[in-house]
Amino acid sequence: MTIDVARFRGRFAPSPSGPLHFGSLVAAVGSYLQAKSQAGEWLLRIEDIDTSRVQPGAADHILRTLEQFGLYWDQTETYQTQRLALYQSYFDQLRQQQKIYGCDCNRARIQSLGGYYDQHCQLRDLHNEPLAWRLIPGQVADTFDDLVFGDVKIPAAICQEHYSIKRRDGLFAYQLVVVIDDLQQQIGQVIRGADLLEMTTRQQALCALFGQQAPSYGHLPLAVTAPGQKLSKQNHAADISNQPLSASLQAALTFLGHPPPADVCGAPVIEILQWAVANWQLSLVPKTTEVQLSSLPGSACPR
Ligand code: GLU
Ligand code: ZN
């Protein structure tokens, strides 16, 4: 049955807004190890749906960097910008089912509401584009069982919001396409950064609206420079391009609660990865949403 093949299939889904940095390496390594330690496939999806944030050349750079680390993906990598017809068919389905409505509210109005949309346009029956399209999300649970954190509680405002699945500029929203891709690629376990923790029950509910079973979700701590500050390209600590590959990989593994022992430390990345596949346990990953990079254990080998 397909579900068995997909049970441990994972994926890494970087947005090509810049080169792979330490934070994205952590997500790549964690998702790779969770899949490979269970003999699952690991797919690569370039999340280039938001074309305004795409940096030319970044996707290729990410592919080459993953290869340098020995993080080889299964199947051919996919690009969201090549799957617009698929997304459109799911969008049309939601529209036929009257689960979405057009909205012409501007950003300033939504900001004045405190960031969460108030359903202002639900009964206005707007049809003249440009419009954002918002989902009536149905029952969104306020808790879920995370593979890393266990029981996680989600703020009610996030569960109840009629969020946008297609933007006013015509681009499909991340929130829609990530769910379609995870379903269509039969991903069994989504392992990703904790910045998406609170989006999980929305995504589970959207899977249910499409009549399909959601994958399991597990979230990895996020490398930050200060509370709430994700690593950016400008951040030197995040830049892995000037470090030996084995040092970056060791630092990522240490970050994920798996410091390599002295006898694999400093070895070629392929050997370090082999050790990690054999020793990976999701239960060793720190159950914390953020780790400040300055407090990171270094990549130096134990003596
Ligand atoms: N593309 C997202 C990012 O780079 C990840 C989405 C996901 O893993 O669900 O942050
Ligand atoms: Zn509106």
C-alpha cells in the first residue's frame, strides 16, 4: 500500500532566498536523518512560490551545497513554480466547495486589527480581481502531538483566522502549496524548523478539507541570533561557506543533540553522516523552539 512506502518519507523544503546557512543546514540534516534512520526516502522541494523573495542562483547553490555535505535526495527535486496547475486545481476545488472568499482588505487594515484577520469580507461576495482569497478553515485543533515536543498548544487566534491561500498579487500562499505538496508527494513525516510549529494544526485541517490524512510533524529548534531573530545571510555565525564541511556538519549535529564522538570527529562528511544515521534518535533533539547561536557548543572535537 502507498501509505507504507510513504510512512517514513521526509522532505527538505528550502526557500531559495539565499545560500544555505547554518539554520537551514540544521533543518536539512534533521529531516534527512529522521528519514534515513528509518530507511525512508528524503525528497528535496525548492519552495520558490514567492517569486519576489527568490534570489537568482540560490536554488542551484543550495543543491550543490547539499551534495557537498553528502545529503543526496531521492527522486528528482521539485520546484513549486513548476506546479502551478496542480495548485490551481486544488484552489478550484475549494472555490467550488465555497470554502474560500475574496478579500480586498489592505495590509494597513489588517495590521490595525493586531495582525489577525476579522472575516470582514466573508459575506461581501467579491469577485473583481485583484483579490486575496481566504479560507474558512473549519475545525482547526488547538493542540497536536509533535514528534519532538509532544503535546503542543496553539493560540486560538491562529486556529480561527481565515488566512489567505492566494495573495492579492496572484501568488498562491505558502500555507496552501506546502499542504498540497506534502500530500501529493506522500510525505509521512514533516521535520522542519520550529518557526512553523504554530502553523501545524492549520495544515492538518487543510489536509482534512482535501479529504486526506495529514503527515506527522516534528519541529527542530531554530538557530537565532537573539530571541525571535532568525539567522540571516548577514549573520556571520550563520555563514557556513568559510568553514570546513565536517566542522559545519558536526556543529549542526551537536545543535540537534547528537555531538559526534572523537573517533568520527573530523572525518569526511560521508563518515560523519553514516555515524549519524546509525545513531539518530529524535528523542535526543532539544525540546526548545529557539537556541541562541552565540551559546552554541562549538564544532571542536572532544579530546
Ligand atoms: N520553505 C520553508 C522555509 O524555508 C519551509 C516550509 C516547511 O518546511 O514546511 O522556511
Ligand atoms: Zn477582507
